[in-house]
Amino acid sequence: MHAGIVWIQNGFVKTLCACEKSDILFDTFSHAFSAMLSSLDSDLKKVIDHLHNEFAKLQVGRANPALVEDVRVHAYGSVQTLKSVASVSLLDAQTIVISPWDRALLRDISAGITASGLGLNPQDNGESITIRVPQLTEERRRDLVKVAGKLAEEAKVGIRNVRQDILKTVKAAETNKEISEDIRKQHETTVQKKVDDAVKQIDEMTKHKEAEIMKV
């Protein structure tokens, strides 16, 4: 038996052989990898949720509260989201109605919407704000399809970056003899499966959004 690392167990000092040392290292990295997978699941969900929110903001010629809910509004000395200072509802398929909790914020809300770059025209009637969402031209629809594609690609880049970080850690573990080559390959396959599923979900979301944009 070759000398290995020293391990303290039940108050006794024990010298581990190489195989026992390897088992401990493998078990330690197994726990670490489980934590990495949990973190990966969380990161992938964040990327997809962010893309969903960005898609919701795209103005597709029909009223949608999500178009304005996250508009930044200067209120009470700080910047807040519109949905935190007002309710947002639909009057009809083309009209958004914004009812602030405090009517003193009507002007600030209108200013925030105008400055948002969404191309929307808020109408203040003294009690609420209405926004008539204009119909889109064919050219504008095609431009929005390109925007959706760009947002989807940015999401995929974010996913690839997360994947790369984990794979570097897994490869380093193999180099440091914490895991075997077979285990490294198994971990890479597990990570890639999760990434592929997320990319597939992004592709499906993008296809649906493009169809929604082009629908007249």
C-alpha cells in the first residue's frame, strides 16, 4: 500500500492509499458538480425569462400591458417601474389604459413613456393615460423580426458562456485527477443536454414571436 493523504476519522489518524484518496476526490467533485448543475438550471431559466420579457416588449401592433410595465418613471425622488406606481389594463385590442395610484404622477408617467423610445403617444385625460397602439407597416414588421432574431442570438450567447465556464471547471477537475476521463465526458454530456434543451426552447419562442409579429 502506498502512502497517500492523511485522514482523521473518529479521532484516529489514518493514512489513505491512492485508491481511497481518489474515491474521496471523486465524491467531493460529485457534490460540487451537482451544485453546478443547479446553478446552471437557474442561469438558463434567467436567460429564457429575460428573453420572454424582451419579446413581450416588442410592439407588434396590438395592445399589451408588457409594452409599458417596465418603463422607467421618475416618482417621489427616485426612478421606479411604471407597474409599481400604476395599474396597466386594456381598453380594447389597440388601447392601453394606465391608472396611477397617485394622479400627481400622470405627467411623470407620460414623460417616461415618451422618453422610453417605444414610439408610443400617451394621452393624459387628467385621471388616467391612454395609449393607442398603431398598426404596423410591412416594413416595420420585418424590422421587428430582425430585432427578435438578434435578441434570441444574444440569449444563446449567454447560454454558451455559462456552458463554457462549467466545462472549464470539469476539464480542470480531470487535469487535477479529481475525476476520470469517462466521468468528465459524462458530465460534459449532461451539461450539453441541458444547454441543447434551452436552445431548443429559445428557437421555439423565437419562431412563435416571429409569427406573431408578421400576423396582420
